[in-house]
Amino acid sequence: MKLCQIMNSREGLLLPIKTKSIRIKYLSSEVPCNEGTENPERLDILGYEESDHGLIAFELKGSTAGRVELENLFLQGIEHRNWLEKNKMAVKLFYDRGPKGKRINTRKRVRLLLGFYGDRVPDIFEELRYQAKRRDPYTEIDFIRLTNINDEVVTSSYD
């Protein structure tokens, strides 16, 4: 919730990525990302990058997540990112006040951010990212380190 509040502020959420930092603005949270199911899977946070207006799928896992939950984080994240990629014009129409809205650029690929706690990125994540990029070289998947400091969630990049 704190990350959503920061993203929804005038400044947005500044996230450090390996090569640069990106500023993310908030669109929605708990976004259903599956057709025709009774209880569809939900994307944790939907946002857009302030500089290029590309959509961002942000999936999160808490500090108590184990190996299985972290593996599911990646797989669900890819599934939600792919769904958004296929449906980004509908997302724009819904969240950007029609086709002439300025917040979402549908020509940009959807970027996937995976936020989790821990000292390092699991080896399987690097392999899965490599396989995803092999299949689609324009896929952008970044890992965000989450840390609790004084009851606040702090974000940083994994080196």
C-alpha cells in the first residue's frame, strides 16, 4: 500500500534499475489479468513510466516468501505481463480516458518489475529472464530489492 501511495504522489516512485532509474506513476492495484475465470489472477500494481509512458506490471512478494512463492512470482509476473501486452489498448481506453490520453503509450512494450526481499536474485530468475529475452529480445524484466527500514518499504536494485 505504501508503494502505491508513493506512486500516486506528484513525484511518483523512483526505482533504481541496473543501468538507470525510472520514475513510476500509479494506475491501479489488484488488476484482474485473466479472462473468464471465477477468481482471476491479479496483477499487484499497474503503473506507467513517467518518461516514456510505457506500461509497467509490478509484482511483489512479502518478506516471508519461500522458494515456491518466489518461483510463482516470476511465472505469474510473465503471465500478467503477456496479458497486458496483448490487451494494452483496452487498458489505455479504461485507465487513460480514451484513445487520446497522454499517460499510456501503447507502442511501448510492457515492462515487468519483480519486487521481493532477499540478499540476491535466485539463480532460476536469471535463467527464466534469459529464456524470456531469447524468445522476445524486447522483453524488459527487472528485479527490485525490497527492504523494511523503520516500518517503511525501501526499494533498491540488485547488483
